[in-house]
Amino acid sequence: MDRTDKKILDILQSNCQINNQELADMVALSPSPCLRRVKLLEDNGYIKKKVALLEPEKLGLKLSVIVLVGLNSHQPAVMSQFEEAVRFLPEVVQCYLITGQSADYVLKVIVPDLNAYQLFLLDKLTRINGVTSVQSSFILRTICETTTLPLDHLD
């Protein structure tokens, strides 16, 4: 990973739709070597995937909730079962195994409204085997939210 690779990553994480010629110009390479570098970065796992970030509110998803979930056991089978179940819940956009809290997992859930969250909570989340506690915090306002990773430490 050299400075040019870092610059390519920095540009692509801000705008993955940039064409190769523009990217090459921005990193002072000709198009072929630039494309080879991008392909290597993809092949080596530095670039997971390229996506379009959608605006939840425009799609009627107006309620975001941080949910702390406690399980009745820390046995690998119970945890794996929970993790597999939440992967298939479309309302769950993030899920993290955590430490230092009274909960085992923290989820970010996005739904249209409070009624939809109630249905999600009662009909889906609390029906997963092993779930013993749920604490919900409703997001009032997003202060900062980015998908851009810091790359300064790569110098």
C-alpha cells in the first residue's frame, strides 16, 4: 500500500462512480496502471463492494432506533443462532457484538414509523430464541454519519 493506493481508496470511498480516466488524472497515472491498481485493491480485499447510498427519509423510513439486546446465554450456539436470525431481518441495518454494557448486541434498526417498530419488536426480534432483554433508544437527529474511513494512519 503506497501513497497512490491510499489516494485511490480515498477518492473511491467518496465517489465510487468516478470513471477510470478521471481517477487516473486525479492520482497522476495513466488509465491502464490506474485500473490495474483498482483491480488489485479489489482482489486484495481493500474494496469490499461499491454501492449507492440511499436516503431513508425519501423512502419513507423515518424512524431509526438503536437497540440493545441481551441474550440468556453466551454459548456459541445461542449467539450464532441470534446472529443468523438478525442477518435476515431487513429492518436491521447494523448489528454489533459488544462488551462493556448490560447488553450483548447493539442493533441499528430503520423502519417507517413507531407502529412498524412495534411490529418488528414484538413479531420478530423478541421471538428470536435466547433474547431476554431489549432496550430501545430512538434517534432524534443524526449529527454525523459517514461511510468514509480515516486513512491518515497509512502514511
